[in-house]
Amino acid sequence: MKLSEILKYLRVKKFVGDENVNISGIAYDSREVEEGDLFVAIRGLNVDGHRFIPEAVLAGAVAVILENDIIDDNYFVERNVAKIVVPDSRKALAVVSSAFYGFPSKKLKLVGVTGTNGKTTTTHLIKSILEFGGLKAGLIGTINYVIGDEIIPAGQTTPESLELNKFISKMVEKGISACVMEVSSHALALDRVYELDFDVGVFTNLTHDHLDFHQTFEAYFQAKKILFDSLKQSAYAVYNIDDPYGEKIIADTRAEKLSYGRSERADVRIKEFKFGFDGTRVVVQFPNGAELDINSKLIGEFNVYNISSAVAVGYALGIEYEDIKRGIEAVENVKGRFEKITSPDGYTVIIDYAHTPDALEKCIDAILKVKEQVGGGRLITVFGCGGDRDKSKRPIMGKISTEKSDITVITSDNPRFEDPEEIISDILEGVKENSVYYVFVDRREAIERALEMAEKNDVVLIAGKGHEEYQIIRDVKVPFSDSQVVFEYFKTKVKGQS
């Protein structure tokens, strides 16, 4: 592709060089640059890509996009490299990535799901609905990226704009007609989804999280709102009307609004629901009065909302009611999302990604509600908090767990560069007086001790890491899986008894 074909989509402040040069690829990491590439210098959270322009040129870049005009024009002229100065290189990366791959997001149905909690489960439900509705669907999310029969482990919830366009382009090549993706607040704030052509935007909820990055809750809200402000007129804005931020987040959208929730004002209304450890029955009513009776294998009131948001998306995209029902009922479990494991001793283990105060509370409340209905023993909750992340949520989570659980086991999560004992100390500031709690810094030991304490009919909730198969210690991902620790413990115990 000629550079001139890309330039016409950019706001260019200054251009030096040959616009007819051929571009064979795009890179924003100088270590990834190959001969003939266009290098985009972006300011990262820790490193400024402008520092690596010489390395990119040395590696074979034939053109460079930059927003900080710090290198003299002659440097580029002498090396026969085009220089393109733009107001915002992150936005430019998104634009050139879309253009280079032929604007792939315009060639399929694109559904973006944002919110603090529920994104992963909701995207899996929507994907299943679309497939039962006859559409071949891809997925981009926290656990993995699914492109036909290719499954790529996820590096981050929402990849950088270059990778996003590459993945969506591959979907189009493989005949995939719809893509469902999780859209994180980081991705919105950092323009990773800028210029993507969404057909549906979905809002799940907004609660305390990521204040280490956004600094204020208002900034966090405004980041989420970007998705809905950027929707085209023919798109749908699907939102949780029961959430205090639901109507605020879609206030300025041009898209058609479609609400869901328990409120009588909801377009797709949750009329009734009941859940146990075997699943959930939910009845939803459509705007025309038709009702759908769904028996899902997912558990908890929060999943009732995830289900109804997926139903609303199916309705917006014209999927038949029966296909919506079949799509939801086909989703058995989402890894690390209220994942149930039954022990040989008759107690239940729940593994969940809950790593925010709201998610932890909803998870515990769901367990308590089931225990209320079916009877049961104690609730033992194991959790920790991530290092180098929002510290203000630590005592809140300590308070929630010790107030609502019979026993709390406080441990490490992903400590990163923080001292795990200091993180635990922050959590302990919120614990309820006279509550029963234990501290084991080592997460494996914490899980094993919780399982040792458990008796028949008890529930052990292991929260915070869910699907993750690693623990981040400093900047190293050490292999670790909550579910694997549980299964290994059961195996050892069964062997010991035989």
C-alpha cells in the first residue's frame, strides 16, 4: 500500500518525504519493525516511543508518524524516511491501522461490551446467541481471542488498535460475520478502539475500579462514555437502566437506545428469576410484550443481568427469540466466572474473577442467596488484592468479606512490585471487629488451608484471579492457577484416603 493512500485519512501537521513510498506493515514497537514498515511513535504508560525512532529507522522503517516534533527534518531526509507529524499519534495509529487493513470493522457486525463487571460472561453469551442465529462470530476478550478455530491467549482485555484491526481483518478473511469484544476503560482512554465501526455498544455497570489509572471516578466514567458518544446513528446503545450510571452514559449518544433491567421502564425487562447452584431461571419481556423463559446454567443475580443484556443485543440485531434462548442455554460455564467445582467431601468450591468491591459483594451475595434457598453450611472466602493498582479498594474488600463470610482467608493476588504483606496490611484496615479471618501470604497455602477447613455443605469462594494461569510477582508471570491448586489438593486427599 502506498503511503499516500494512508495519509488521506490522517490530520497531518507537517510532512517531509516521499508520499509514494510503499508501506508493507505497521509497528509501534521499534523491536517489531521490519523493512518497509511505517513506525508510529506513541507515548506509552511507562516509555515514550519517540525515544526509539532511530532504532525503528535502523530496522528498516520507511516512514515515521510522531506527535512530538523533536527530531530535525534533515535526519529523515538524509535517510530517505518520510516524516509525518500529527496532533495525536495514538489516534493516528488507530486510523492508519484501520486504513492499512481495509477498514475491517465495517465488514462485519461489531458488538462492544463495556462496564466494570460482567464483560467476559456477557460477550460469551452474545457470541453464542449470534451463532445460534446463524452468524459466524469471533471474540476478543480478557480470556482469549477467538478467530474461527484459532484461539489466541489474551495479552490484555482490549489489544492495541493495530492488533485489533489485524484480528478483525483475519475474521473477515475467514468468513466471520460478527465480532463481540470486551472494551476496557483503558482501551477507550488510550484510543485503542478509535475509528472502529460498532453496531452495538453495551453497558453492564459502573463501580469502583481502575482509579490507579484514571485517578478519579468521573474520569473512569467519562472513559466508558466514549464508546456510546462515538456510536453511529444506525447503531444500538444497550444499557443497564438499573445502574445509577446507565442513563448518564447514553445521554449524548446518537444511537438508538435499548435498556434492560428489572425496572418497569426497561425495554427488555427482567420479569422474574430464581437461581440455585445448578443454574438460573429468568423470564424476560420484550418491548412488544413477548416473553422468553430461559433456563441458564449460569448462577447468581449478576448473571441475570448479563443474560438480559445479551438478550437485548440479540433483539437489537434481529435474532429470533428461540435462537436467543438456545444461545444462552448453551453457555455452560465461562472459565473463572463463578466456576463451580464439587469436592469429594461434599462441599462446593466457587472460583471467580471478582477483584473489585462490587464484584466480590455480588459474588458473596449470590452464594448466600443460594444457601438461603437450599440450606447449607459456612462460607469461606479466600481473596487478595493486586499490587500497583487502586489501593483504596483494599480495606473495602476486607470489610465486605469479613462482614458477609463466616471465615475469611486473606492472601496475595498479583503483588507485582509491591510487598504482599503491605497489601494485606491495607486489606486488614477494613476487616470487621471480632470476625474470623486468617492470613497466609502464599496463595497456594491459603487455598489449601481454606479447603482443609471446609466441611460438607460449606462453600469455599476463591476470588480475584479467576481464569488467570499465572501470578505476577514483580514483572514476572509465574505459572499459577487457582483451579489447578484445587484439583491437585483433591487428588492428594483422595490418594491419602485410599
